[in-house]
Amino acid sequence: CFFSLLPTCIWFMDSSFVLRPPGHSRICPSIKSLLNVKWLKRPGPTTDEVVKCGVPSILLKVLGFSIWGSSQISYYGSITIGTPPQTFQVLFDTGSANLWVDSVYCNTQACNAHTKFNSTKSSTYSSTTKTFYISYGTGSLYGIFGYDSVNVSGIVIKKQIFGLSTNEPGQTFLQAQFDGILGLSYPSIAAGQATPVMDNMMQQGLLQDNLFAFYLSRNGQQGSEVAFGGVDSTKYNSQIYWSPVTSQTYWQIEIKGYGLFCGCQAIVDTGTSFLTCPQQYMGYLMQAIGAQADQFGGYYVNCNANNLPTLSFNINGVNFPLPPSAYILVVSSNWHTQAIQPLWILGDVFLKEYYSVYDRANNQVGFAQAV
Ligand SMILES: *[C@@H]1O[C@H](CO)[C@@H](O)[C@H](O)[C@H]1NC(C)=O
Ligand SMILES: *[C@@H]1O[C@H](CO)[C@@H](O)[C@H](O)[C@H]1NC(C)=O
């Protein structure tokens, strides 16, 4: 059912919707960075393999892919660091604020499987003695900060602080297709008070407008992109509906509606594959979907069910429907769900349906119907 045709997407809105103008009177040229899309197939179970339809609602934040699912997707793109440039694949993550890449200081299995930054090869590098630790739910790493030039699709940031990994324990990053993470959250949640890439872009006057925007392709197709400094109007076909940021930490907004779920806080996170909800809402949500729980805590629906509801998220007075084709995933093994965080996360499941704009100048998030 994951690949079934999109049901007619009902684009309805309350009469009371508030349209917040973006504060930009013109469509600005943006600098786009194409993101690669890769399916990562995990080895499935050797016995008892059954195809089930899981509802990927509640998962840990696991960096663009799920450790529980049988097939995962992550969106990442190229940047260069240093002079001459060393190229890295990074996850563009609106759910964290630090830039880090693998480095030659790290010799764990996860680091050795990836491209590593070698600071002695860069004439513009300057070192620090400041170390850091970052935990991302299931994955964590240790590192040391340094400064160097960073080139994001032609936007060249001077003296960008970034992390060079020194230890990546565990399996999480071993399976990742990317060599590091480029965090796009607010500076308040950056480890080591390291200035995020976006803040340096703004301070160094590198952007036409102080915003960035994501288009995430569906079904593993190419064409996903992140745009800095403007929006790409070829990637959406409705107006942009804005919602104020309620806490300048993550890209946190308020969602209302959907029956029982009133006045919840949600974060908009390109680094989370799915849609997550707080534990206390899980039962209600699964009941609304009609999913059955199994003894392992997984939730399933019949793959052939054609009467599944369209979920609707009311964000600042506008309803954003999410059809079953967007939230149902075919899984080939037992599906586990787990909730550890108190927030809803609008992850890639939502962001594939809606083009998203992250406006630092006006501290608001915009959504429009993705093409
Ligand atoms: C880092 O680069 C230097 C200078 O080119 C080289 O001598 C050294 O072997 C490199 N280190 C690693 C671990 O590749
Ligand atoms: C930055 O990267 C772009 C390609 O994305 C390249 O054309 C440009 O020359 C680079 N600029 C610098 C200063 O390295």
C-alpha cells in the first residue's frame, strides 16, 4: 500500500484560516542543493517473513531512517569543507543544530565506513581544544570542534565552526549513507554553543532572504532539494500557509485539531523519517486509524484496506490532510513502535506531502502543497 495511488487529496480549509504573509513581496532566487535519495535495505528476518502494513507513527528520532523498519529512506546532499575542498554527504536536518562530519581522528567501524575530514590537508582550518558529545536518540558521537570554510552549493561560509568526530560508538552511523549532519535548528540547542551554519550564512550576508526550504520527493525518486535564501516555486502548487514558531529551539509550532489532539506542540523535522506522536496519544491515533496492536507493540492495518482515514493536521487554522498512502508503510518484519519524546514530530511522511519553508527572519514555518 505504500506505493498505491494517491487518493484524491482533499484540500480543505476552515473559513477562519489565517494567512500570514511571508514578509517577502517577491519570489527570490534561491540557491538549491539537490539531495540524494537512497533506499537502505536492511537484512530482513530469515524466518517468519511476512509482509505487514505498519503504521509508522511512533519512532525515535533516528536520523533520517528508522532502525525498526525494513526499508528506510534518508535525504542527504553534498557539501565541501576546507581548502582545497573535501566533499561530504550530509543529512540536512531541521531537528538539530550542529554541523559535524567524520574525521581522521575517529577509527570506529562507523567512521571507517565513511569519508573522513583530514584537517592537515586544509590550509584554512583552525583547530580548537573544545570537545563535544551529541546524542540523537539511538545514535551518539563524540568530537572536537574546528573552524574552516564550508561550501554549501556555492554559498561559501567562512570560519564555520563544525565538529570533527572522534568516536562514534554503535551501529547507528555505520548504516547511514551520509558522513555527517548539517543541523538547521536554532542556535539555542546547538551542542557547545557552536554557531549553526544558517546563523553564519545570515551574519555573513550570504542569503537574499534569511530562510531555507525543503522539497522531499516521494517513493524514493530523485529531485528532492533544499533551497537557501529563497523558495523554489516550481516545487509547490498552493499558497504558502505560515505558522509562528512557538519555541526557538527546534522548528516548533502548534498543531490543533484532529479531534482529541488539541493544542499540541510539534516540531518540523526533516531528520525524522516518520510521523511521531507522544505516547499518551498513540492509542487514540491508532484507534482512529483502525490499526491493530500486536504483542510486540507494533500496529498494523490490512494492506488492502481502502477505508483508512485521511489524517488532518490543523496548523494555524489551515487543515493539512495526510492520506493513508502517505502514512502507511509496507514492512516485512515485526514493526516496533516506541515513544520517548513529548512532542509530535512532523517528519518526512508529512514533509513529502507539503513543501516546507523555515523562515528565520520572521520566525515562522510555511507549508504548501508539494508538487
Ligand atoms: C592527513 O593528511 C596528511 C597530509 O596530507 C597525511 O600525511 C596524513 O596521512 C593524512 N591522515 C590520514 C589519517 O589519512
Ligand atoms: C563552491 O561549490 C560550488 C559547487 O557547488 C563551486 O562551483 C564553487 O566553485 C565552490 N566555491 C568555492 C570558493 O570553493
